[in-house]
Amino acid sequence: MSSPSAKDRLLTYCLTPLSWLYGAGAWVRNMLFDKGLLRQEEFVVPVVCVGNLSVGGTGKTPHVEYLLSNLASAVNMAVLSRGYGRRTKGFVLANSHSTPQLIGDEPMQIYSKFGSRIKLAVCESRAEGIRQLLKLYPDLQLIVLDDGFQHRYVKPAASVLLMDYARPVYDDKLLPLGRLREGVTGIYRAEFIVVTKCPPDMSQLDKRLIANELQLMPYQKLYFSRIEYGQLTPVFPDDAPYRASLSTFTSRDAVLVVSGIANPRPLLRHLKSYQCRRRIARFPDHHDFSRNDIRHIENSFENLKGEHRLIVTTEKDAVRLASNPYYPNSLKPFTFYLPVSARIIDGLEDNNLIGDLREHIGLRPDSE
């Protein structure tokens, strides 16, 4: 392994004090909650928090959808999110007229999949959002708090903490030197830990090494998951003249990858399994595509050399592109997204995330 460059060493030297200050602030805040000096609100309806210790890229939305896919048919449930990137404020309930601008791209993605099967709302104050949901729907049996692990004003019945396999928390550092929102000891607030984005050939030894590094407590359970991609789906179904398939593409064909997510590497690795040439138009996470951005995508696609050409984007980007007023009609027939889902794989023990979670939060027998 090569030694750090002078530039890297200087950056570490400059950022380390800021990281210490950030960590001290996070530690004091958590201590105030732990001592009861900052009050946590507990609700009669069980609240399950899905979150992480690091910023972005752990696969949070697919894992929220995993819970919904396995529980929504039997449990009257709601999802509450902050709605990052939306242009609204306060409590907003999703409905058939919602857009990413009103509720945020990730909530919009979830609502597009589950619709009337669940209730979905966004609110900066999670406690206020839960109160509003219970006022509107007093028969709710379960509320999933999307990305609320650091929002400690709500005391959850259970927390599901996600950790990226490629960037484990025990090898990371606090912001701004690393990506951690709080110290690694925060992991002990979670009852369920899921190592996400695991490789398909992950061995039992790999799993055991991770378990040894985490040093979990007896009340905690560990799971492993991987991301699975579905078939190409048109972003604009009314304008798509055909059903595209990457499996038919050859080295003479080309794909423009449009990505506005925190970590596009798993998607790019997946696309490498196909023979087509790839070019990426990369944007920041939760990016709101401007007219100039769309023009850049259009120019990139026009300059793409290939016998057959497609634009392939992520599921989260698709909901933003679908409602973008600047997206040209000429690109719509060629614009597709890859659906993504989380799958729990075999762990070290015979753990079942859904069954363990239901037992932990004590769902009523009539919800079975």
C-alpha cells in the first residue's frame, strides 16, 4: 500500500482538529439524551428507525422498501421522512399529486412503489410528524422513521442501523475528516445491524471478521444484505416504444449513465457485467437537475457513439427526471432506470430480520 501524499497528510493535519470538535459536539449531545437532560418522546404505536452512522450511500431507501415489502400487506403502517431536498416546509402528506419538489426524491420513490398500501409523510420534526400521522390515522400499527437515527427526540421501539460493507464504521473517521455523523459507539443504540452492499461471493470468514470488529452486545443482532437490480424500466412509459434489455447489448452499443446519488459505484460495477460501452454524467446526491444539466445530458447522449444507445439512470434519479420540465421529448424513448432492491443473505446465525423485528416490537396478534 502506497504511503499518503504530502497533500493528503496536510489535509489530514488540517481536518483532524475540526473532526475532534465535531465529535465532541456529537458526544455531548448524545450524553444529554442518555442522561435525560434532553427529552425523548415515546409513542404508543411502535416506531422503527432506519438509519446509519455515516453520511449517504448505505442503501437506506432499498432497506426501508424491504421492510415495507414484507410488512405492508399485514400491518397498517406509515413512513415518515425528513424529505431532504424538497421545496416545502413542515408536515406534508404524500398523495397522487405529490412530486419530488413537494416531498423529496427518496420519499417520492417509496410512494411511487407502494402508493395507497402505506401512508407516507415528510416533516423536519419527526416527533411532530408522528403526532400528525397519529392524528390523521389513529389506527396505525407501525411507523417507520426513515433516516432518523440521529434524530433522538423520538425514542424508537427499535433501530435498524445500516453499514456499508465497503466502508465499515470501524475504519472510518468523524466528519469532516471522514464520513461518520457520530462516534462508532453510537452503534450500540441499535438492536439490529445490517451490513449492506455485500459482494455475492462473501464468505463466512468475511462475515465473522466483521462481527469480531463490531463487537456487538448480546441484545444486538447482525445481518448481511446485498443490492439486486431488476430489469430496465422506462422512466417515461408513455413514450417508450420498446422494452430495452442490456443483455442484448454488445461492444458496439453504448450507455450514458446519469447518476445523482451519493455512491454510484455499485451501479457502475453492475453495468460492467454487460458488454456495452459506458459513459457517466455524474451529479451530486439529491441533485435538482437544472436546464443546463439537462442540456449537458442531451449533448452527452448526442455525442455517444454506438449502434444502439440508451440513457440508464438510478431509481432515485428517475423520479426527478420524470417530473423535470426541461427534459426533452427526444430523449424520453431512450431513458430507462434500473430498479433496485435489498435482499438479506445468510448470516452467521439463523437470524430473520423481519421475524426478529416483529417479535421485538410486539406487533399485535391480529396483525399477523
